[in-house]
Amino acid sequence: MGQNTLPPDGGDDHIQPVDLKAALEERYLAYALSTITQRALPDVRDGLKPVHRRIIHAMSEMGLRSNSSFKKCARIVGDVIGKFHPHGDQSVYDALVRLAQDFSQRYPIVDGQGNFGNIDGDNAAAYRYTEARMTEVASLLLEGIGEDAVDFRPTYNEEDEEPVVLPGAFPNLLANGSSGIAVGMATSIPSHNAHELCDAALHLIRNPEADVEKLVEFVQGPDLPTGGIIIDSRESIIEAYKTGRGGFRVRSKWVTEDLGRGGYQIVVTEIPYQVQKSRLIEKIAELLIARKLPLLEDIRDESAEDVRIVLVPKSRTVDPTILMESLFKLSELESRIPLNMNVLSMGRVPKVMGLKDVLVEWLAHRREVLQRRSRHRLAAIDRRLEILGGYLVAYLNLDEVIRIIREDDEPKAVLMETFSLTDVQAEAILNMRLRSLRKLEEFEIRTEFDNLSKEKAEIEALLASDEKQWQTVAWEIGEVRKTFAKATEIGRRRTQFASAPEADVEAIQQAMIEKEPITVVISEKGWIRALKGHIADTSGLQFKEGDALKVAFPAQTTDKVLVMTTGGKVYTLGADKLPGGRGHGEPLRIMVDMENDQDVLTAFVHDPALKVIVASQAGNGFVVAESEMVANTRKGKQVMNVGMPDEAKLVVPVRGDHVAVVGENRKMLIFPLAQLPEMSRGKGVRLQRYKDGGVSDIRCFTLAEGLSWDDSAGRTFVRTKDELTEWLADRAGAGRTVPKGFPRSGKFSG
């Protein structure tokens, strides 16, 4: 430790100060760009990311065609990371496995032998156990790769070459889809039906001006490996394909199986894409245990090779549609497949493209591949014609050629001079075998020469005509369409389209909550709880020190509870979401956004069929339907407009045809209910006029039956219609002193 650890020159040399911000920006940008172009985004032309392209190229180099024998995946992975892709072996193997899974890829690119994982989310076996080769799709993607169809670039160590993009005779980007997360951008493309894509591409060749609306007649929507049902409207699908952004709601496919004697069970046969079946069933079982699915009795997985999830309803009277709708809301039996067609255009530029743009770029690539392959073939024909021309010269002058070869020291130069041959022709003649000197050979060479000359003329005509090029591209696409036609097993459409059934929203809400009796208790200081069962005697309830009972009422867990504050606001709470009866509950203020200067006025079970009178301290009021009071947010709904010092005072159920109002001055007024306006929000109208003080109590009743009240001793008094005559008047009068025997509290109930 005592030694000097500094370098001998003090360490000052070769140190360059760098601005940290500039260095980070430059390096992070370089990292971001490499992630976008070299890892996460697919190329629009062949629909592949670099790792997939390298896997296919490595398999091609190993000769693993669709008709060859299988080879160990360990060898394939070794070649990929050794020659082309210096990344982790596990990441490369994971990519290879995914290309072979028929529940991940709509048209698998790799043909796997062994355990390649399953829809339950189990992993594939290790790469030393599994084997693979290409499928026909991979062969199509590579078609023409040896004919200068695409550019090659040096590999990472410059020992070898790899294709920049594959020729891509198969519309792979949309047919197999893609997903990836880069830096600051992501891509998510679901798979589609190859037959439909070929139809759309052929239509585009014939009508380059076709719009997305027309193309969607061919490409109706995604066609997912695991099937399912898409329930989006045509408009939203068109919009998604126009912009390249959007999503599709995919539901499981289900049927009901009759068990006889009125009983049935539901069987799910297809689940949404990329949902793990085992996880899905676990989740539904958890919901079942948590009693969130009162209509469901049991769930069983009876799957073998196919998917078969059995759902047993609670009873035979349960409506299967409502049961399934509640499951779709709570579980992954319905899921959203995002669409974000963020791809590398021209292999370089990341951008979000619509359906038409993607097809147009693929077609342009196919045309370029055709041109390059044609030019490559043309060059090969020219070389062969040159050699054949030399052969013909040799046959016409065979004896002279043999003499020159036998007698001259430099036969090549002499041949070239004597017969005006090129270097290539002279070399070919010198390399000719003796057996080729048969008379028959000359005839074969002339035939080949003529055939090649004819083919050359055809290729030159093709390269000179745009129309012929598009005809050839269309023919190639037509051949792909035949291979993957909807009539074939691999080509048939798996994902169907349907509209979501119009189910009763209220019924679905009810179906998601176990119905149990509870007693809702709210304290003076605004603490709320729900006790199990209906409790008639609330005298034994415990509260925090200095707190007491404000209101308690029976309810069911499926009910909605309306809470009104002194500020005239109404909040809606689900009775099933209320804190349990152990302890003192929770303060309402943390469940809803209540103002600090307001208190709970009252709470009651919501009944959408009923109406109430709301009244303020000062004596203003109006009728409001309970259905107008419901608010689905924490903010609540302002129903009564009151300003300090006035505040909301009473909420009274509407019944009968008259309203009795008692003021704090012990004066009572009775007027027809019809004189009160019905509103959804407002200040209200004057109910009764006061010199000072305000309203004490209100009661609605039927005049013909008389007005009743209870005194503090629990006795009930009734005044008939004739006995109430002197209090009957129009709304907003001062009223007269209450009748004899009216409770001292000024309330109609003791």
C-alpha cells in the first residue's frame, strides 16, 4: 500500500476534457439508433428483425431446406452467434423457438421437432434436445437469394457476408406480424391471412390508386394463430389500417353444451392471442375464490392438443351471455391486441405506416428483386452464349483447332488470333473434353444456343417493360396465394368477426358481485363501514371517541349507495367496495373528493325508480330523480346549489300528492306536490317563508289518507284531510302553528 500508485508522468497526458451532456447525448443517440435499426423494428420488405433474418440465413447456409433432414438447434444457434449475431445463445434460441411455434406465428418459419413450448406458457426444451429445419414460408422468403436478388454486407467480424434484407416472396410483415420495444418507440403488428394479403396486393397492382377502404374489403382484419373473435366495428378497423395505429378487441370463442334436463356448460375453444392458458385459468379461479363471479360455479381445463376450458354455471337459470360478459370484463378471455405499424421503411427509416404503404413497399421490393434476378440471369446467359459461340467455332474448324493444340507452344494465343476468339472462349475450348467432340454434341450446343437466345430476348423485353414486370410479380403472388389458399388447412381463416351482443349493463354489473345482505353505517365524523347481515339494533355499535352514529341502513352488496353532503354534492359508492365491519371503517374523505368544510348529510340505497325532495336550511327545495343523482367519479355530482351560510339540510322520499313543511319556528305549511319543480340540479324554489330560522322537517303524504307523525313515546298521530284544512295553502306561504300533539323536536318522527 505504501508504493506510489500514480503513473510516472503524473497521469496528466492524453486526458481530454469532454462535456458530459454532449458525450451522453451522442452515445445515447448511437445506442438508440442501433436498438431501433439492429434489434427491435422489423424491415417492411421482409418483415424480419436482424436476429430472425440471421437465423434463416444460417439455416440456408447449412442446407436445412423444408425437404431436408432436421439438425440440432444447438448447431443452428452456434452458427448464428459464431458467424452473424454475437449475442447470447439463449436470446437467439428463444427467437428460433418463437419462429417454430404455431400459436405464436401464424405461418411458422421454422419446422421444429421436439418440445418447442406450448400455449400454457411452458418453455421449450434446451437446444441440445430439439431439432429444426425451414418451412416452405422460409424457402419463399429466401427465393432468389443466390441470384443477386438482394445486397449483402460484411458480418460483424468481416469474415463472411450476410443479406441486408431477404427477397421476401411471402408477405411476411403482415402475415406473421411482429412486436418489439426499441428506445422511444415500439412496434406491434398482429398477424394476418396470407390469402387476403395476396388479394389486396394483386388489387394494388391493378389499381395503384386504391384506398384503404377498398383494401379492407380484402384484408378484413387480423387473423391470429389462436383464432378468437374480433368484435370491433368496421369503421375502427379501417381507421386503424389508415393510420397504422389502433387496436383490436379479441374475445374467446365459446359454445354452450347441453347436459340434458335443462342443464348446460360453457366450453371455450379459442382464447385471445398471446394469452397463456394456464395463467388465464388461474386468474379466473382467483376471481371465483374472491367471489367476484357469483354466476360461476367451477372452471376446468380439459384441453389436450386443442383448447377446451369448461365453465360450469351456478345454476341452469343463469343466462350464459351475461355470465360470459362478466368474464370478458374481468378476465383475459377478452383482450386488446394493439396495432402500431412502426417499421423500418427502405431498411433505414423508422416510421408508422398504414396498410397501403406497407403493401406498396413490399410490392416495390418484389419488383426490384425481380429486376435484379433478371439482370443476374441475363449476365449468366451472356457468359454461356459466349462460351457456346466459342464451341461452335471449334466444331466448324475442328481439325484446325486440334492441330493448333497439338503443335503450338502457346495454343491459346494462336486460337484467339486465328478464329478471333475471346479469352473466355479460348479457355473453354482448351478445357473441353475429348468425349465432347461427338457429332451429336454440336446439335445440342446449337439447341442450347437458340433456347438461351430466346430466353435472353424475353428477359430483355421484361426489363424494358414496367407492365411485364408487374405481370410477373402478380403471377408470383398468385402462386403464393395458391399455396396458402383459404381452402388449405394452413390458409383457412382462424379469427372470425362478430358484434358484441347487446347485454344489459346493469345485469352484468350485478353478475360480477356476490349478493349478500349488509348494514351500511356512517358516523357523524364521516367514517363508513359495512357490517355483514341486516342489523336491526344499532345501539351496540362502537365508534371512535367523540364520534357517534349518523345514519345506518340495510343494503345488499349489489346496491349502489348515494351519499349527500351539506354542500349539496352527491357521491356514489358500490356497496361491495365498502370497508368491512371490523374496526371503525374508513373516512369517506379518502374514498371520494369531499370538501373539508362539508359534512355528510345523509346516505341511502340508490333506487333508480324513486324521486326525492332535496331542501336547504333556508327553506329552498326541488324534486330530483335518483337516477339523476348518480355520479361515477370520485368528484361526485353537484345536485343542490347552496352557498354559505346556507347548506343542504334534508333529503325526503317523494310519495303521495302533498308536501308538509315544518319550520324551526314551529309553523307548518301543506301544499300540493305538483307545485314543486323537478330538476337535475339547481338552487330550488322557496318551500316556506320564515322571518328567521329555517326549515326543520318535510314529509310527503297522500292527502286523502291524512298526515301522520310519531311522538317521542312512539305513539302515532294522524290528522285527516278535513282536520288539515287550515294548514293547506300555496307553496312559499308562512304557514300556521303546528297542530296540538306535534313533537317538540319539530320532526315528524319523534
